[in-house]
Amino acid sequence: MKDIPLVSVVIPVGRVDEELRIQLDALAAQEFEEAWEIVLAVNTIDSEERRRLVALAALHPLARIVEASAVRSASYARNRGAEEAGAAVLAFCDGDDVAQPGWLSAIVGGVQPGVAIGGHLDETQLEVAGQENWRPPATPEALPTFLGTPYLVSANMALWRDDFVAAGMFDNELTRCEDIALSFQLLRLGVELRYSPAAVISYRHRNGLGAMMRQHYLYGIGMAQVLARDGLPGESNRRSLVRSLTPNSQSVGRLSTPNLLRRCALAAGRLVGTLRERGRR
């Protein structure tokens, strides 16, 4: 009889390419003594992509595919993967990044009921030349924070499945920042968020100024949605809505024109998101 896995590593899959193959190879090379599985939540109806995924998954005995194409959304795919997962512990990563040796042991090593773990996102291995000062560190030797409150990043995190469900899973209705919203819900439940510097995933940023600005514009909308709908842990929605345009004040090192444009895109998204949320009320 097949062993019940201790850990399910959930990956949303919208595109099947060389990057996904590299990530699956990196996961297959993990040294982990307990039973575990890789859950590939397929988030596309493209028949050719799905055919390629079946062929790729066949090369990895620990991988299995679950259907997650009803809604085109990485959050939806992660939720569907978690729903179909067979383990008590859920770990999340993305198909275009690369898990470093020892990642799995480190990311799940501290997980227990009431404790969730966020790993380190290395931004050097997959760094795009010339983009070094465009963004603040994804994990500045600690969990990142939004307005002073720490959060887990969906590209490198693990937690007890029951805690994930109790927090409402990832919010599919948010434009972006569903990992921030989930983290805030976990904090409200009394779940402790911890950082594991040994749980390293090499993180791939968007290539090009336009792609980065669009991404951060959408982040801004998501941040405004998070604040307007649930606020910060320990604060009322009303107070958080008033401060919805407060800068996050993340350090980025040497100032650069792309970074200033990124901050402008983020601020524009925050403004648009705030106005939309006030309209909803």
C-alpha cells in the first residue's frame, strides 16, 4: 500500500515549459526521508499544454495532476491543489522558480499546528542583468512586511493544512496579494509566521520594465483590496481604508529610475484599488 504523504508540494501550472521541467527536476532531487508528493494543479484548458504536462509528470513518480481549470487563477489552482492534496502539511512553490537542495526539509521542518513557515527567495541565480536595483528584496533576511505586518510569500511557504483551511485558503476575488490576505487571516487566528533562511528557492522576476510596472500596478490594487476588505490584523477596516495609500517604505538600496517608476505604478494601483473599493461600499 502506498504511504500516506506527510507533505504535499502544490504547484499551480498554467504553462508547461523548460522552466517547469527544471523546477520538477530540482524537487525530485530533494532529500527528504518522509513520504511526500508533488501536486500539479493544472490551470489551463489548452489541450497541448495539458498533453505536455501529462508527459512531463510521467517522468516524476512523486508528481500527480489535479484538475484546476474552472477559473483562470493561480490562487484558484493552489486552492484546488490543496483540496486534492493527501498530506497534513502543505508546501507551496511556483513552476518557474528553482528549489535549492535542502529546501523541502527546511520549509517543513518547523511547521506544526499554529506555526507557518516562509522561506528565503534568492534573487541572484535567476537575476536579469541590469535589473539589480529595480525592486526591494523579496525576503530581506526576514519575512517581508506590508505596513509593518509580516506575511508569507506563496512562492515559498508551508503550513498545516487545517490552518490553511481555517484561514479561508487563498482569496480568489483579489486582483493580487492573496498571500498577504491569507497571512493576515492566519495571524488573526493566532498562527505564528516564522522565517526559515535555509529554505531557499531561486526566484524569477518579470523581465522588462513594462512587465514589472504592470505587475506592481496590480499589486497596488491587491494591497488596497486587502486593506479595504479586512484591514490589518488588529485594526478596523475603517482605519485601514483611511491609510490605504500609506507607502510601504521598503528599502531598495541604490535609487534608480526603474525603481521610481515601479513605485509610481504601485501607488497608482493603490489609488485605483482604493477608489474601486469605496465604490463597492
